[in-house]
Amino acid sequence: MTRSISASDYIKGFLRLIRVQNLLIVVGTQYLARVALIGPREDWPNLLLDGRLFILTLSTVCIAAAGYIINDYFDVKIDIVNKPERVIIGRYLKRRWAITAHQALNVIGCFLGLLLSRWVFAVDVLSVSLLWFYSANLKRQPFIGNLVVSFLTALSLIVMAVYYKQNENLLLVYAAFAFVVTVVREIIKDMEDVRGDARYGCRTLPIVWGIRRTKYLLYVIIAGFIMTLFLTAEHWQNPRLGWIFMLLLLPVAWLVYKLVLADTRREYSYLSNLCKLIMLMGVLTMVWA
């Protein structure tokens, strides 16, 4: 006998679909960046109540939520193989309602961006376009999909540099950090999902190159980025940034160690979650930047 789906099930399903926990992290990141990186910090009560910041963050959240919906919309069959327990579209939300919610959120997000400035609107339109092409095709291609979704992650900070035009260098450093950590995480997720991806014709790096060569690429990316971070801190003669990067070396070193040993889907899932933790730690270091 099939259990009927209640209103609370629909709500829970929709919140899972839009990854509400990830959206809350986006909100926290933008508010923290506004106070800690753009400032002035001593005026933080007024900054937190700034209506323009609220509109900018809401615009970003709407477009990100729409991105999660369209990503799952195109990936239903693959997710049934890789993560059947997480499939929302078709179980809690009909496909036509999912695409309607996606379009509505995109329109709202872009309209809010236009209220702020034409440049924020341009960034929003770019984000919407990339999210569509990524979900429809690019994510199934080797490496280009990883780069696109990582750039989209970094855009949540880049758009703040575009709008506020203050302390752009610090904002871009943290955007670059978010970009690289997301690249690493997305490649690890491809390693985790290789079975379902291969079944439906995806050409991700682990499928095209194999797991071992993909790991070598990750080692190169991580090593190169660590060197770049410290060279940046030295170039700006900012010892505080240097100490922050030293702190982040510990979880990154643990990530590399576990990556060397990883061989199962469960281990790759652990590494993916570890990347999220490293990202969160990086965001929190804005307080000391």
C-alpha cells in the first residue's frame, strides 16, 4: 500500500531540493564578507541591517536555489543510481512544478539584482545561463563542468566586489579559495558517482582518465594553490593572511592523506564532506583577515 504524501513531506522535500543548508551558508558568507572584508567593522550593526545587502543576498540565494532545482531536474535518472534516497523530483515534486519553481526563482533573483545595479544584474544573468548549460550538458564533460560550477561558487563573492568596489583584493582571494576548494570537491564527487555517471554516458574525469590519474591531478591542483596563497600573502606583505593559510594547511594535509588512501564510494563521500568543512573554515577566517 502506497503511503500518501503530506504537506509537510512536500515542504521537507522542497527544502532538500534547494539545499537549504547550503543556501544558509551562502547567506552567512556574504554577510560575513560585508562586515569583515568590506567593512567598516566597527559599524557592523548598521551593516547587518543594510537593505541593499539583504537584496543582494536574496538575489544570490534565489539563483542558487534555482540552480539546485535545474541540476536535479536533469539528473533524476543518474541520481536514482547514485543517490536514490535523495531523489526529490518525481517523488515529492512533479517535474513541471520543479521547472516552474526554477524559472520563478531565476526571474526574482535577476529582478532583485537589477534593483541594485546593471552590473549585478549582468552577473546574475551570467550565473543563470551558466547554471542551465552546466546542468544540461557541461557537467557531463571532463573538467569543464567542474570549472563552471566552481566559478559559480566564487561568483557569490565576486558579485560583492562588483557591487561594493571596496577591498576587492581580499574578496577575490576568498573567491579564489572557494573556487579551488569547489574544484577539488566536484572532482571527488565525480569519483564518488562514477558508477551512475558511466551508466548514463557522462564523460567526467574519473571515467575518461581513471581514478589514479584523476588523483594525480588533484595533488597538482592542491599543491599549486597552496603555493599561490602564500606567494599572495608575501606579495601583499600581509602576515595575518599568512597565518590564516598556515591554519588551513592542517585540514588540507589531512584531505590529501585521506585522498591517497581512498578507494570506496564511502571514502570519497567522506572527502567531499571534508571539503565542505574546509570551505566553512575558510569562510570563518574572514573574521581575522
